[in-house]
Amino acid sequence: YFHGGGFTIGSVATHGTLCRVLARQAGCAVMSLDYRLAPAHRFPTAHNDAWDALAHLAQHAGALGLDASRMAVGGDSAGGTLAAACAIQARDAGLRLALQLLFYPGTTAHQDTDSHRVLADAPLLSAALIDYFFGQYIPSREDREDWRFAPLLADDVEGVAPAWIGLAEVDPLVEEGIAYADKLRAAGVAVDLEIYRGVTHEFIKMGRAVPEALQAHADAARALNEALTP
């Protein structure tokens, strides 16, 4: 699991409760990665850390008492970007994944969808905050065309892992999440897309206050359990 935070903030600690909920409800082990953050570590460091961790886990799962033949990758926001990109790289490396679990992933290069324009002042993730995060992580707009930052621009996603995608309705990222689901489906990838109404970016960490977060936890855990069950 790769945490969100615009590649600039966030940690294992900020997402610990979510990962424990997924582990308990899905009945699986969850490894949460503290990848290196911007501005000290710019693109593609976060992606490289994510991929190195996934490849290492696949190679050494047995030593941890885990089954490398039943693996999934997941994340939220920037972590969803990392998960989606790792799913593409896993396909290229011949590493089979059972599922990619994406909570409101970032997938576009330049944040120019209608939802970015309409929700530029959205709570918890405004256009100004997005600009700050990406200015720290990947200041070159040319670099943002790289599929490791913008999976929507990948040439080919045929054969990547099936996807469960959970989006928030009141979130600038909602349309790029839908677009990525459409891209996967067009390539023949099985996709389960859920849009949770009336909630904002970051809602999945608000289970004590937002019922939709509890529903998203249950939906994601069910998808994990089904994908990982032999």
C-alpha cells in the first residue's frame, strides 16, 4: 500500500488505521511503504521506491510467510498513481498481480479536466495545493508527460491487473479517475468503479465521521478478498 500526500507529505503513520482496516476486513497482510518524499527526493524517486519494494516483496514473500502468487497493489491519491504505475510495470516484468486497488488516483499529466476547473477551490485538495505538491515533486511540466507520473498517458495498459477504483464525487481528481477506468476497460481490463457521492478527497480516512468512508472500506476489502482468495 502506498500512502497519499502529493508525493510530498504523508507516511505509514498517517495511513496506518486505513491499512489495518483493510487487513482486518479483507483477511490479508498489508505492507505499507514509507517511500522517499519531495522536495528532497523528486520524480521518479517515489515510483522507483514503490516498484523496488513491490519487486522485493514478490521475491522474498516466502521468508515473510506470505504467498507471492496472491499479491495486490494499492494506494490513495499520489499513492494511487504509484499503484497504477506499478501495475503497468509489473505486467512488463511478468509479475502477476491479482488486483490494483486505487482510491482517487492521480492519472493525468496537467490537471486540466473539467473537475479540476470546477473544483479548483475544493476542500482538502485545492488547485493551489496541487500546484504546491507537484511543484515540489515534479516541477518540469515536460516530465509530467511520463506515464510513471501520469498513467493515463501509458501507451498500452492491456494485460495489467484487474482494478477496483473508488472515487470521491467532490474531488478535482474524479474525472481523471473515471478516464483511467475507461482506458483500462477499453484495453479489456476488468474494472469495478465506485463513486461515493457527496464526499471529498481524503474521505477514506474519515471513518469515524463519514459513513461513505466505512462503505468504501467494506467495498475495497471485499474486492481484495475476492481477488486474493484461491
